[in-house]
Amino acid sequence: MMETISLMGQGFINAFEPLNFILMCAATALGITIGCLPGLSAAMGVALLLPVTFGMNPATGLIVLGGIYCGAIFGGSISAILIHTPGTPASAATALDGYALTKKGKAAKALAVAVFASFCGGLLSCISLYFFSPFLAELAMQFKSPEYFWLSIFGLTIIAGVSSKSLLKGFISGVIGLLISTIGMDPMEGVERFMMGQDSLYSGVNVTCALIGLFSMSQVLILAEAKIAERAKAASFTGSLLLSRQEIKRLSPTITRSWIIGNILGILPGAGATIACFMGYNEARRFSHHKEEFGKGSIEGVAGSEAANNAVTGGSLIPTLTLGIPGESVTAVLMGGLIIHGLQPGPELFSTYAGMTYTFFAGFVLVQFAMLIIGLLGCRVFAQVSRLSDSILIPSIFILCVVGSFAIHNSFDDVILMFIFGIVGYFVRKFDLNAAAIVLGLILGPIGENGLRRSLYLSDGDPMVLFSTPLCWMLIVLCVLGIMSPWLMSKWEKHVEERAK
């Protein structure tokens, strides 16, 4: 216990280092900017800026990515409130009452509620991040090769199924990622697999190139094929962005409820911030003493949505860091960043690399305060950012994609690979498949393959080794639930959305 407290304290000391603090604030501001822009997403922002973190200390790099993640989730509320266009899907429910408040001339009040609720939801989610992560990490220490095989299967079934809302499309997305993961040298035999004579594929497909192509370049292609249109004019607003004591007291029960909802949905792999925002909004209306205000401009509606979607951020990191099972698409990209820095999610992050992990945790706490301050001071500036036309966004994102992919190894081969994945990502979007499931297949494929082959090798080919421990059976049950989850979650989300309207 004392050792954990010591690590937590040292983590805050490291996070407050000038470089970490400055980069954290800059990343949070950048994340809010990305979130403000309709059509962009938190996953895209993290993927686009991932190459920038290569030269950084791993803890610093993770703090930067965490700042972009949290900032983008909150930033989506600004455009949702001011132009009735959610910057990210996670702010869809915020637009229901946020824009209604804007039409009443209370845009400043709506933004103040969004900032405060986002801060509280994100900060409270850090509690579970600190206290649940070590427990799950200790459980993961009991995993051997058979357990890692089933763990990889569980990750694929949950994310591929839930994110696509279709078992078939989720299965196709996951299989595409698994097939891509087989490119490179065989880890057991040392022979070439599907390299097509390209030495650059010796270590397999570069995960960063895949991330940039699937999440960022594909968005450029989607934006480029549509007619260039100017954004709607953001509503001007005056007044204070601070809440009164009475308003804070009124919103506290809603924020607490939404924190619990968002945290649980964040820990459950695949649920994500989009479902959380509607769940938070729905429960805020259910328990409100002012139900007549909902749909016409309720501050509780804004708080319920924003606290829930920001509470997902800390919760989704728990399975990502401890088990290597990302909670949603953004944490799938973050997991790719960990691997690129030579860190494997699991028990080692809380033993060998405990100092780095707790520095990241402390940075994640400070990101919430940075988001609060930057959000309050910069809302008027970010409101204008939300008006940026696609004619500016398209070339800007294109240049960042090319420069970012080239910077990985200073190789044009990586740029070509990024373009290939950009085209793949374009068709993935067109056919309503799921890019996050492909990334998971790419990341979890080698883990599952090594677990299966090593298990069979050590047991002289006896497949019963895969069913030999209670943990194996526990993971098998979770896999079955994962396969059923698309149907269960689609029913749940449909019900929640209907209740929220």
C-alpha cells in the first residue's frame, strides 16, 4: 500500500515537470480544437498526432495522447451547443438541450455546464483508474499462453461485434485485421509470410501507418468526395462562463449518476462514449424534478450527457492498460502507441514500468484541470474554429498524414503504406465496417497466434490445454457473451435513444 502511495506521489511530481505540463496543456487545447470540428473524431486526432510522440519519453507521449483524447471528447460539445452539429458522436445527446439553450440566448450557460460536467466526469473517472487497474493487473499475472489466446479472441469478439452493431460486419472487420497481422516473418518458424519481396514488411505492417491511414487519410477521402460547404455560423454569446453555487448543487446528483454510468460503460469493452452520452441524458431526465425543461433547454440534460461521455475516458483505459483489451476505438489507437513505444499492456506496466504508468495516471488527472481552464478561457475562440470549412481541413489533414507517416522511419515506403490503408479505410467506411476492429485484429492477432501455437507446442499438440484452467473457462464465457453483444447492445442503444428524444 505504501509503495503504491509513493508511486502515486512520484507520478504527480513527474507530471508537473515543465515539459510534461506544457505539452499536456497544448495537447488538451489541440484536442478541443479537433473535437470542435464536425466530421473529425477523437480517434482520428490521436492517430494523427501519434507520430509526434515518437521522440518523447513514453510517459510524456501518453500524457499528450491522453490530453488529445479528453479534449476532443469535450470539444464536441462546443459545436453541438453553438451550431447544433456534434463535433464528435459522443456529444450527440448534448445537442438536444444545448442548442435549445443557445436559441434562448443562454449559450454561455450551456457551455459553462458542459465544461464543468466534463471536468467532473473526467476527474471522477480517474478514481477507478487508480483503484481498479492494479487489481486487474494482478489478475493478469496469472495468465499463461492459453489464457492469452482466449483473451485475444475475447477482445476481437467484443470490439468487432459491438462497434459495428452487426455480427457479420464485425466478423469481417476482425478477420481483415487478422489477415493483415500475418504479414511479416513467422514468429515461431522464422519464414517469410506474404511479404511480396518487400524488406520493409519484415517486422510486419507498421501499426502507426495503419492507424493514420484508417482513421485520418480515409476521412480526407470522405470529405473530398462531398461538396465543399461552409459551416453554419456559430452563435455569438455573452455572459459569464461560471456557475452559481445553486446551479452546482442542482447538477451534482446528475453528474454523480452520469459518472457511474460512463465509468461502467468505459470499463466494458466496446460500449463507448456515444452510448454513455445517451444513457447519461436519459437518466438525467428520469430523475429530474424539472422534466418539462428537457428538449427545451435543460442544464441537467447537458450535464448528464457531458459527464457521462467524459467519464468513459478513464474507465476505458482500465481494460486497455491491464488486459490489452481497448474499451473503444480511441483506446485501440492508444494501445498502438504503447506498443510502438515498446510497452506491452499487462502486469509489467504496474511492476517494471510502474513509474511511467503512474506518471501517466497523474498526467491524466491534470489533463482534466487543463481542460476546465482552457475550456472556460477559450470557448469563444473554439466557437470560431468550429466554422472552419472543409476546403481548409482537407489539405491540412492530408499534409499531416503524409508528414506523420514519413517521420516514422524517414521512409517513403511508410507513406505508400499509409495511402494503401487510407484507401482500405475509405471502403471500410463505405461498407459500414469498423476500422477499430481492423486495428484490433492487427494488434491482437500476433498475441492470439503466439498463445495458441505455444500452448500446442508445450502440450505436444493436445488442444485440451486450451480448456485446462478456470481462467480459460471464464474467458470462454466472456467470448460467448461478446458474440451475443451486438444484438443485446443494439436493442439497448435503440431503447436509450428513443427514451432520450
